[in-house]
Amino acid sequence: MFFEPHLRDKQAMRYDPFKALIAPRPVGWVSTMDKEGRVNLAPYSFFNAFSSDPPIVGFCSEGAKDSLAYARETGEFVWNMATWDLRNQMSETSAPLERGKSEFTHAGLETAPSILVRPPRVKASPAHLECKVIDIFHLRDVNANPVPRFLVMGQAIGIHIDEAFMEGGMVQITKMKPIARCGYQDYSVLDAVFAIQRPKGAGNLL
Ligand SMILES: Cc1cc2nc3c(=O)[nH]c(=O)nc-3n(C[C@H](O)[C@H](O)[C@H](O)COP(=O)(O)O)c2cc1C
């Protein structure tokens, strides 16, 4: 099958398959704070890491949402790892609450203070990145027309890892069980990994 996305046969394919193909996507569970100290928390699956040194991550707001507004206002956000144990609460934090209402309270999640930035962390998450905003890109389409999509890039200036999930100095990711977004209403959970050695001379990406 081949189709141009804007010409998709909506009878045959009711839901957009694009998001089901780029899967699984890690969940950017993003906490932010506005100038008045109001706290926000929401999941973003248009999220990923783009650089390791310095560590840079980004999330994309489809429309001008609160996380974007707060990150723009104060220049900070926190990434919280969404895990199997926290899956229902993570989903609850995507509820369209009135601006200023905390999704932490709504989802019954405790906060933990951050060290280098103001937005609090999800206490129950086993890992967090404290981030400073580097850039906010207003995305454009192929015709150079601005679209209501905003990519927020941040540098992780502080990293928290629950030591219960460290062994021999290495993260035990299958014990953390992060969840990731697939298409439609589906998710996956990372509970198994496999290793492949890199070809000789390919450098050491450990
Ligand atoms: C798993 C998951 C992933 C999501 N990913 C995105 C995303 O990448 N971009 C987006 O704009 N909304 C995404 N949403 C929807 C937002 O979380 C939702 O609109 C939320 O209310 C935004 O909150 P905010 O306005 O407090 O930032 C996602 C929802 C879920 C459950």
C-alpha cells in the first residue's frame, strides 16, 4: 500500500497509522511550573533524546498546551520516567484540566523536590532528568508554512536514578519497566533486552 498522508482513505483506515509505525515511542512525562509556582504534569510521546553529551531531550506540543506555556515561561522542565507501575496515573495526567490545576493532585501522585530546577518530580518514578530549555521550535511543513506544533528542546543538567535499579554501575532498565507509546490505544513495556556487539572499529557506544 502507498498513500500520501493527507489523502489517506479514512474509510479503510479510520485512525492515522503514522503513530502506529513510529513505535514504541518513549513517554516524556513532563513536569513544569509557571511563574506563579503552579505545577503541571503531562505525558508527551513525541519525545526523545537527541544528544548524549550534552544530554539533550525534546518533546513536541501538538497545539499550544500548558507544558509548552510553562516551559516557555520559566525555561525549565523535568522528565519523569513513566513505568508499568505508574501506567494508569500517567494516563490520568493527560486529562484536559483547567490551566493551574495540578495533574499531580488529580492523579494522586506525590511530588519530590528537584535540585537544580523549580518544577517538582514524580516521587514514584525511578529516574528523572532536570532540564533547562535550550530552544523552542515552531515547526513548519514542507511548504514552509508554520504549523501549530512546538518542539521544546532541553538540556538535562541533573539526573536522578533510584539506586535500587543500579547494579555494577549500570541501569537495570528491565527492572524499571518503562512504558512506551504505540499506535491507537496501545503501549509496550520494556521488560526484556538483547545485546549486539558493534563491528570492530565502530567505536564504543557504551
Ligand atoms: C501517552 C500519551 C502521549 C501523549 N503524547 C502527546 C504528544 O506527544 N504531544 C501532545 O501534544 N499531546 C500528547 N498527549 C496528550 C497530552 O498529554 C494532553 O493533551 C495533555 O492534556 C496536555 O497537558 P498540558 O496542557 O497540561 O501540557 C499524549 C497523551 C498520552 C496519554
